[in-house]
Amino acid sequence: MLSPLIGALVLTILAGLFAAQNAVPITVKFLFWKFEGSLALVLILSFALGVVVTLLALIPRAVFRRRG
């Protein structure tokens, strides 16, 4: 139970360190949307979005376990 939490914490710290070392300004274009900011911000937002999507994907499994 504790090892996945520790693994997630280590991964988050490593992602933060990686993002902090890549603070070059960039432009992100997606369809009609344009965003200018640092690469570190884009990396952190991408990582956070990945975490949110993963957690949303795990919700049905948790609900099924609780019912069963």
C-alpha cells in the first residue's frame, strides 16, 4: 500500500526537477489556440493532466470494487 505512494512521490519529484531544468520559452499551438510560456510550465501541466486522466480512468474500477 505504501510503495505505490512512494513511487508516485518519487516520480512527481523527478518530473518537477526535469521541468525546472527546462525553462526555455516556447509556443504551443493546438487547433485555434496558441499559448506562450516556459517549457517547464508546459511539462508540469502535461504531467498534471496525465495524473488527472489516470485517476479518472481508475474511478470505475474503484466503484466496482466497492460494490462487489
